[in-house]
Amino acid sequence: MSANPQWDVSRALGVARLFHLVCGVRDACVTPFLTLYLRQLGLAAPWVGILMGTKHLIAAFWGPFCAFLAKSYQKRRVLLMGSLLGSVGASLLLVLVPPLDRDLRSGSCNASDGATPTAPPPGAALTGTFASNQPPGAPSPASKSSPGTVEASGVGKGPAGSVHEPSGHPPGHAVGSVEGARTTSLAVHPVTSGVKAPSREGAFKVGGTALPLLAGGTALGSPANWSAAEGHARALGLSSEGLRWTFFLSLGSVVFWELLTAPLEQVADDSLYEYLDCVDATDRYRSLWIWRLLGMSTGACGIAALAGRLECSLVTNGPRGVLHFYGYSLVSTLASLVSIAFPVPTCRRREPSYKTVKALSLVAGDPRLTLLALTVFLIGAATSTVQNFLFWHMKDRGSSELVMGFSVALGWLGEVAVHPFRATLLRKLTRVGTVGLGLGCLAGQLLYYAFLWNWWSVLPAQTLSAISSGALGWAVKASVEHLASPGMKRPLSAMFQGHFYGGGSSLGSFVGGFVVMSFSLAVLYQACCAGLLLWLALFLSVQRTLPQEQRINYSKLLVVEASDTSDSEQGTERDWLVKAMREEHSG
């Protein structure tokens, strides 16, 4: 079979492994760090949530639709290459979006030339003088020119030497009026003798926006740091012209980028599966996802290390994070070259086009599938909060991008390491028990993230991703395949992974940003943890009330069927299937 070049399975699998590896590196260059870059542009948590929610929504529905069209018109290879080449230019559109704070273009790298302490010296206080132009009648303790002292417990300096803002508010988030320019004077006065303030702590000007400090003695970590009546209203109302431009340009760039990249993964998976199905080699398809995770782990750590070392020397006119997009474009070009040899089936099978509707009817008609679909939806909503805002949390505690990349790589490598124990885990705990274990681990992770005390404290919790992400995904997939009717395993699995999980991620992003804005990131994680624990209790209790599945012993049925047949039939024709099953069992 491999003598025919059309069906060279070994070569096809080798190209598919390389393609998954390169695409994993490509995705990890930007995807984990995207929300961090949007924050550096000056967007607050609600607008970042809207951008990410729109991105997940497009991926959930546009990707399957394009995959259906590509299959119907036999244009899969064209779509693969067009998606990869188009994403090269589309990703660079975000680099052209101007940040709210123009000083980010030159100040971020210049400030990192000197010392980079992660926090002010112990006992230091931060005093600020604020001058702003308030509209008439606006309530404002900060509208008057008054000196204030702010405790330094909530302030940290990252690698760029800039003052960290509390989660949910971007650099340069305006508290008072954003119409006029403000001049803010910061001076660090050490209480303890012998501690010298850095020389760069002088007076500087912020054009159009101001740091989220209020005159008075409020701590930076408390919600009272911002004017609830005016600051939130202005942020949510997009009153600043610069904020409007930054948000809408970012939204257009993200939408155009996602429209080009969303169909890639599903088109590649469908092409490879059908290629292997033509030669009865689909059993070798299941292990290819490991190469994608290995590529993502390599890409996340590699691009973070390169960005930390080379960004300030190569990129002098832009916010930090631009090198991630350059790396993404470079690897996308390499992946487009690999896609030329990617296996695409030439045999065309006539299949019904209403499988999505049939899969949806299966979910609605089976209470187990309905319960599982709701579980996957909630998992997507909870996971999106980690993907969107965990790096914000780490950045506020002085973490570098290399540590961020290593933290997500640790979770992906944990999934690969636990995979050999997949069958044992599902057999010992059953599918329902494994889903419950995964939900419990995910809730524990979210609760742990709510109480991070340092940048390195996130690493132990990432090891739980092997269960909360890996084992949970295996259990859901095994349950879907077990409950699916013949011929509906792949359409049903695609619906769970795309529509339900993607829809949950979209809703979680939309809601999570506003929760972070109104309360805090710790409150968001605690709420998600409580919601998952409540759903876990409901999931297990409802499972007990569902009718038990009856197991069918196929060997006994075949023996009974063989005994009922007439003796005139030949023995090889009567019990060939029973013998084959016995030989397979003994082997």
C-alpha cells in the first residue's frame, strides 16, 4: 500500500507531525501573551474581554463553516495555504494600533536600562500631586490640586521599571477627566534610613491620561483607588477619542485575523483523518495532538526568552510585545511551506451535509449528552478567565514573560506526561468520575490563583493542568464517543470542542472583563471556583438519577447467533468473528 505514492502513510504522518509542531510554535508565539499586549496598549479589562470574547465566538462558528465549504468545493489545500499566508499580514495589523500612552513607545525600554527592583524599598511611601481639568459639576475628590500619600504595598515595578497598576485597569487608565493633559509628580520617600530612591523617580508627564491614583491615603490594591462614579463611567463610555481609536482598531484587527486563522485547525484535522481513513489507518491519528503541545511548549518559552533579550535592541518604536507578532509571522511563513506537502485526500466520499443538525438533535435528545454539553460550556467559561487575565495577575507581582511562558508550558507538558495513564485512569475512575476529578482540580486551580502571593507561586498550580485540562478532556471525549450514534463520533466531538467550549469561552470573556473592572481579579477567580464546585455537586447528583446503561456482551450474542445457524453452513463462515475476537483477546 505504501508502494503507491498516493498513499504513502509514513510520509503523510511525518509531514503531519511536522505541521502540528510548527503550528504549535506559531500559536504559542502570540496567543498566551495577546491579552498582556492589549493591556500594554492601554485597554481596560472589559474591552480586553470583549475582544477575546469576539475572537472565541468567531472561532466557534466561522471555523466549522469554512471547513464545510472547503470540503464541499475540494479547496482544502488552498484554504490551508491562504489561512497561513493571510495570517502573516493580519497579525501585524495589531502592531500598527497606537497605544493610549504615547510614552510607551520610548519609555518602556529606556527605563529598563537601570536597576529593576520588583517593588519599592520596604517602608517607602509614594506621594503624588494631581492637577486635572474637571467638567463642571463632576464629583471628585481628585479634582482639586492636593498632595496625597499612597501606601506602597500595592505597587510593583516590572522589568520595564514602570509602576504596576492593579488588575483590571490598564497603564494610563484615567480617573478624572481625560480631555486635558495632566502633570503628575512622583517621589519615593524612604522611611527607613539608608535606602536611596532611584534617580529616575522624578516628575514626568502623561499625555491625555493619568495613573490610577487618588489624592489621599488609599491603598492601591483597594477598589477605592478609582472614582467609582466618574472613572468607571468614562472607561465604559469610551469618552476619550484615543481610547475609541485604540479599541476599534484593535477589534477590527482581531476580527480580521481570526477570520483568517479560525478554519486552519479543523481543515487540517479533517483532511488528515479522511486521508488515513481511506487506507484504514485512523488508529495512528490519535497521537498527533502531542506534537502540537510540544510545539506550543517550545514556542511559548522560546519567544518569551527572545523577547526579553532582544526586544529593546530590535524594537525601539513601539510597546513591548511587538516581537511576539514578528515571530508569529515568521513561523506562519514556515508553516505555509510545510502545508504544500500536507496530506489531503483525493477520494471524495458522499456524506450527508446535515450532520451538525443531527449532532445537535442527539445532544437535545440524550440527557447525558445535554449534561455533558453544559459541563463543557462552563469549563470553557472558567478556563477563559485564566487564559485572559492570569498573566495580568503575574505581571502585577513582578513576573517576567519568560516565567509566564514557562508556566503555560508546564501545564502542556503535564498533559503529555499523564497521557500514558489515560486508559488506566478512565478504567479505575470511570468516565463520570474522571470528569468530576477534572472539575475539582480546575476549581482548586482557580481558588489558588485568587491568592497568589508572588510571581513564582503560580508554578505549583500549573501542574494540576495535567488533570484539569488533560484528563478532563479525555473523559469528555470518551463519553462523547461512547454516547454517539454510529457515524456521529467526529461531528459530535467537533461540536463539543468548537461550539460548546468556544461558546463558553466567549461568554466567560465577555462577563469576566466586567467583573474584573467592577470588583477584582481575585473575586473573579473565587466566583468561578464557587460556580464550578456547585456544578460539580449538581453534575454528580444528576448522574445518579439517570437510568443505568446496560452493557452488552457481544461474545455471548455471537455464540448464540452461531448456535442458531443451520449446520449446513461451513464452520469458517459461522464462527469466524468469534475466533477473530478470541485471537485478538489472547494477543
